[in-house]
Amino acid sequence: MIDVVNLALPFFGLIFLGYACGKYKQIPDTGLAWMNFFLIYVALPVLFYRVMARTPFEQVANPRFVVATTISTFIAFALAFLVTSLVRRGQFPQAVIAGLAGGYGNIGYMGPGLAFATLGVEAAAPIALIFCFDNILLFTLVPLLMAFAGSRDKSLATTIGEILRGVLLHPFIIATVLGVISAALQLQLPIALDRMMQFLENAAAPCALFVLGVTVALRPMTKVAWEVPAVVLIKLVAHPLLALTMLSILGPQPATWVYTAVLMAALPPALNGFIMARQYDTWVPQASSSVLLGTLVSVLTLTTVMWLVKAKLLPTALF
């Protein structure tokens, strides 16, 4: 267990260091603009590119894994949506954002570094597949549902066009696709460029975790609404159980792929939920609370999942 604590503590330590700095210094959101740009458009895309470029092309072709993990994410979204609909008595837009908080984990900032540290480079292919298809699912589903709810004064065609541009031009997805192409063609980059990209890859995880802590510190923390603990529970407990169940139904899968899927599903709610809550001006305080509460509780739940994985006590199939 001490090995797992030593493994998890640097990750959560960076988050809480960022949180403490954010609370102490109180630099406005605008102070993070260039750091966020560096992460989203430079460091993390390089990380995803190098991950996929090093992954044998034949490992990426795993449709049963994609279907299983994507369905589990959708069910987690639907459960959080349903719970919030019941608590909020059918307030559709708020339930949609709650569904995002319940289904979309911090797979960009926390996921890769945590999975690589726990499972090694063998986790590269499943990480990239989960990232791509979870993003395609949720960032297609949420704008469509909001359009149907009439939350924005835009036509359905305009909304669909924005969704397609957002998905196809997302720097993470472009980098992943380029990495797959590089793996298929077995491209070798010039040594100088490869070393520079290695520096960027190594910077991605620590910068992302620190920025996550600062960003959470700057979020307003209000009284926790009734549905927030349920949404957090769905994300941290139900989602990994759903992932393991679906992989068992559609399996078998290699142990590393199963462990990676469960670990990624156990991540706390991502900041994207708060960002989209602000975009649509709905469920904003609750989205902020879900990120903060989820990150705090995940110190226990995520560390437990990591321990089960490292000790090989997590089954690769339930039946």
C-alpha cells in the first residue's frame, strides 16, 4: 500500500500545491490564459502524439473496447442526468450539465500521467481510445441536448456544424490521429525535434495537475446542492464499475486495457463540466462544487483503485 501512496501522492500533491497557491495569491483567471494555451495546444497534444506514435498500429484496432468504454460513459452520464432531473424536477439544461459531470472525468489533465505511472507505456493505446471516443460522445451529446432544450438561439444545423468543428479540430484529437498515422507509417522524427517533443511531453502532466489545482481554487465554492454528492458518487464509484461490467460483457480484453479503462473511469469530474456550465449559464455553482468535491473524494477512491490495480486484486472480468 505504501508504494501506491508514494505513487499517488505526487499527483495529488501537485493538485493541492496548485490549490494552495491559487488560494494564497488569488491571481485572476486571466493569469492562467497562457498556461492553459500551453497545455491544450502544445504540451498535451505532444504527449498524445508521442503516446500513439510509439504504439503499434495493430493495437489501436479494438472496437469492442471502444464500444464497452463508450457505453459505460454514456450510462454514467444518463444516471447523473436522471438523478438531477428528479432532484430538480425536470430542469433539463441543469440535468445535462450534471450528466457531463457524472460521465466525463479528468482524462486530459490527470489521466495520462496517472495511468503511465501505474501501468507503464502499455496503457498508451487504451488511454488514447478512451480520450477520443469519450470526447466525441459527450461533446456531441451535450450541445445537441442543449439545442433541443432551447438553451441557445441557434439552429440545429448551426449547432451540428459547431460540434463537428469542435470535435474534428480539437488539438488532442488531431494529435492522436497524427500519432496513429506516424505509427502506421513508422515515421522517425529528426533527433532534435524528437528531443524537444520529449521535453514538452515530460512537462505536460505536472503543469496540468498544478493548473488544475489553481483553477479549482479560483472556483466559487457555495453550499453543496443535494444532487452534487450523488453525481460525484456516480463518477467515482459507479463509472468504474460500469466500465468493468461492460468490458466483462464484451470481453475478453488484456489486463492492462481493463485496468486502464477502470482507472480512467475512476477519475474525478473534469473542469470541462464547469466551463460548459458557464457557457450555457446553468448549474454553475453545482458544477464548481462537483469538481472540488470530486477531486477531494478521489484522493481516497482513486488511490484505492490504484492499489487494487498495482496489487492485481482488480478482476479483469466479472464473469
